[in-house]
Amino acid sequence: MHPRLPVLAFLFKALLAAQTPCQPTAVYTPCDIVFDMTDEEARAHPNPYLTVQLQAEFRSPRYRTFLMPAFWDGGRRLVIRFAPTDSGKWDFRVSSNIARFDEKTGQVEATPSDSPGFVRPRNVHHWGYTETDQPHLWMGDTLYSFATVDQAVFEKVIEARAQQKFNHTRGLVLGWEQDAAKAFPSPDQPDPEHFRRLDGRILAMNRKGIVADLVIGGDQNELAKLFPTWQQRERYIRYLVARYSAMHITWQGVQEFEEYEDGRALLKEIGESLKKLDPYNHPRSTHTVATSAPLFGDGWMSYIVYQSSDNHLGSIEHQLFAAPFVNAEFAYEDTGAGKSHPHHVDTDTFRKRLWNATMSGQYPTFGNTGTYGGRKFAVDPKYLDSPGAKQMTVWYEFFSGTRFWELEPYFDVDGGRALALERPHDEEMEGIEFIVYVEKPGPVEIVLPRHSYDAAWFNPITGERIKLKEFKDRRYRAEPPSQDHDWVLHISREGRKRGMLNSYKFESRAIMLQEVEQSSQKVPYQIEEPSADSLPVGKPVKYAAKVTRDTRATRSMMWLWTGEVAAGGQGYRVLGTGADGEMKVPPGLAKRYPAVLNLRLAGMNAVGKVYFSDKVYRLTE
């Protein structure tokens, strides 16, 4: 996908500032401009990471400007790493608190390439690129230890994943706790060797067409422990932007932000730093124990991450937020390496969760317990060719043949879950493509706009396709070819799709987010439990919803229970899903007790309409 990404390092000499410091560099590939301090400058700055200020403003041939900070690369070496986004001559001017570099100018010659640019959100819930209308089918892998794992193992993993069609790999910038302590022996000085190794690995992934999803800090409050002050955290973010924003990356905040003492405030702080400092505006989000959507309103996030296989959560939030969704941990496949968490599952369970996440409008990230690089699991290449990895490739190849970048959840179906592409045409809807996932084989029925359609059953295990007769029925009913596993029903107007592709590669349709109904007279249900006025923190409490208006739409409901203490400032937390069950209110929602808890029940009916019902409780320790 991407051209080769060599790092072109050339010594920038102040007396020759008018000359080009890099060889002609292809657009969207990084070019390093290197500055070496003299003996005198080094004595004045014994810790350049802490005291040197150095950046350059680049101006494109189309007069777009990029401000790039420098990073300290060990010893006396400072580097400004830049990736041109337009071909032609780029002028730049340096500013620095080192007088010899300040106000010097130069030029970079950028040559054309076939790169589509950096990944960015497109069409509300989907992905594309900065330079073309080509859509991006996000399919990720997890290798938490990609910064620290043995080099030979790293190379085997990346080679295998590229061949399997993966185009993202998620990992920890600093590694787990012991490695993070080595990467930053003190808050004010990084270990350049750790980051040089990471430089090479991200570039190696980029050469294979793989985007690096960079998790900036670990879980259990790690980032706050490593960098206790906001100045230290901002300096760290500036360092990462300087080293990696010229590469093909996304930002994924911290692991499980809810485990941080004040996770929302910390993420807003570093998220706003990324938004301010990253001139390429790479996608920003954070990892989570359930959903990062509670932080979306803070304004720094550009996509939402999940760690959940819950269909209620994913389906309801998809109707509410105008952002792409990536499910980073709907499941990890265990094929013999062992399991340590409830979401470590067998291959069949993994595949079913994969397709259900897709039906909720989420892009998937894979993990195998033998290769994901968790704390308790060594990365073993013998698990690279697992059945689940093969089924991810089957998933990718299937959706590559669809207009995936325009598909949205579709509700007029019985016996399965669906995605569809419909467009208004005259006074009716024009149906173009429908994908129905049948997890439990049995009859499936779908209502369609009246057209002639091609249809086929697709096997999500093998990729086998069984063609069916063309039909014109408005209500189409079918049964899977067998009852021994899940199936996918693919209905489309292939001729219409080909015609659309002849004129454009990427077309957006208007996607209207819901105006959620909150009127108590119109909400067709009520909160029956908890019935008491006061709730204890951290202890099981029963919850239950009661449907008060029995209609065809309310006979099939999805439910999402969330709680928020407004004074606590942490945003909402998912407390439960489904019509009834038990929930625990996490202590971190409030800083002082007693507190006021706003319990919200979101209900989505069979046609995708979302309602809110709220109830207030006194929260006690």
C-alpha cells in the first residue's frame, strides 16, 4: 500500500542553510534534518531533551504550513523529522534557543509517489485517506510488545500479518512496566536506544502497508506515575509527535483509561496536546475497559475504541456518535497458548464476536493469546497461522468486495443482524447492498426496496460462496445451506455497484444521527429496578427495565445502562446491558460521598429508534 519509507538523514550545516538538507524525498515518507551541537552548545545544554527548543516551519508549494518540533536523539544529535504531503519544493525556517540554528532557512524537494496519504476518518463512521477518495478497510492486529520483543520474532510477526492482509498493528510505545522504566529512566530523559529501535520497527510496518496504532501509556495509572506533572507529560507528547507524526500512525492514548485516578482529565490534557502539536492530525482515541465514548464530548477524540463483545453497547452507541468505531478487544483467540481473561476464547466464539462487532458498525482488531504480547504470554510465532487469523483474512477479502465505507446497520430483518447501503431515489429508497449475519442458523427474512438482486450465502470460516437465484421479492426469505455453523447472506445489485465505481471511488451519503426521544410520555419503558432511592458503591445492585408499550418494535429491544456523577467529572460508565441483571457502581465515579448518581437507561427498539430514561439516586460508600 505504501511505498518504501527510508529515513534519509543528512547533516544540516548552518553555513549552507540555503541548500536542500535532504535528498529528493517522496511525499508521505519521512525525511530527517539533523542538527549536531558543538562542544560549547553541549556544555550549555547537558540535557537537550529538557532544555533545547528547536522547531521548523515548513511551507508547501501550495502554501500549506506545518510546524515540526525536533527531538533529541542522544548525545549532541537533534532531529527534525518531516514528511512532505505535496510534491515540489518545500521551504522551511528554523527557530531555536541555540543561536547558531535560529532563523536559518532551507528547502526540501518532494517527489510524487503512489501513497494515498495518511489514514483519516471519512463518511462519518468509516475510514479513508488524506490524498485520495480511496476508502480504508481497517483490520488490526495486537502486538503490545512491538517496541521490545526480539527483533527476529518481530519480523516474523509483521511479515505474517502483512501476508494475511492486516493493515494496522496496535502496541505500547513504552512496553509494559519494566520496559517503560528503561525507556524513561527519569521523567526528564528518555533512552534514545529504545526509541531508535521503535523508529525502525514502525518504518518496517509502514513498508509492509501496516499503520502503527501507538498506545502512549500503559494501564494502572502508568503514564501518571512515569510523568507526575503536566509539564513532563506535555514534553513526552511533544517528543512522540516529533519522532512519529511523519510516519503512518494513529494515537490510542492509554490502556484502560478508567483505571487512572483521574483518567478523563489526563486524557483531555494529552489529547489536546496531540491535537495542537501533531501537524498531520493523525486519528486520536484511547483504549478502555468498555468504551471510550464517554470522552468523545471533550473534543479531542476523532474515533471511538471499544474493549467489548456486547452487542447492546456497540449497537446503541453507533446510533449516537458521529465517529468511526474500532473494537480493539472484542475477543482474543486461544489456540493453545492459554488464557488469562474472560475474553480469551475459542476460535468459533472469536469468529462470531468478529462478525457481530462488524454488524454493530465497528472495525476489528485481532489478537491471539500466543502472539498479542500480553504480560503473561510470550510472543510465539507458531501461533501466527491460527484459524482465527485465517478467518480475519476471509473477513477482509469479503468486505473488500463490498461498498464497506457506506454500510450502516439495518434493522428490517428477522433471524439475523444486518448492514446495508440504501440511498434515496425519487420518493423511494434505492437498495444497493445488504449483508446479513446469521449467527444461529435458521430462517432469515429481510425487507428490501423493490429491485432485482443478486444473492449468495458466504461461509465466514472458509470464504466459500454459494450463489442463489436472482430475485425481485420485496420480502426475501432464505435458510443457510447448513446448520452446523454461522453464515452470511450477501444481497446486492452488482451491476449497480460496478456502475457506481466507474465514476467515483468514494461517495458519501447523508447519515443522520438520531434525535434521541427523552419525553416520558413517549418512552415505551420505565426503570423498575433499582427501586430504592439510595445505592451503595461497589456492591451488586439489581437492575430491571419494564416495557410499558407493547408493539412490534418493542418486542425486540436492546438496553444500555450507564451512570454518571456530574460533580465527579469522569463522564459516564457502562453499568450493565440487557433488560435485567446486576450492576456495580465503580467508586471512582465520585471523589466525595454521598454523591448524586444519574442512572440512564438507553433502549433501542427493533427499528433502531433510541430512547433515554433517567433516574436520580443517592450514592453512598
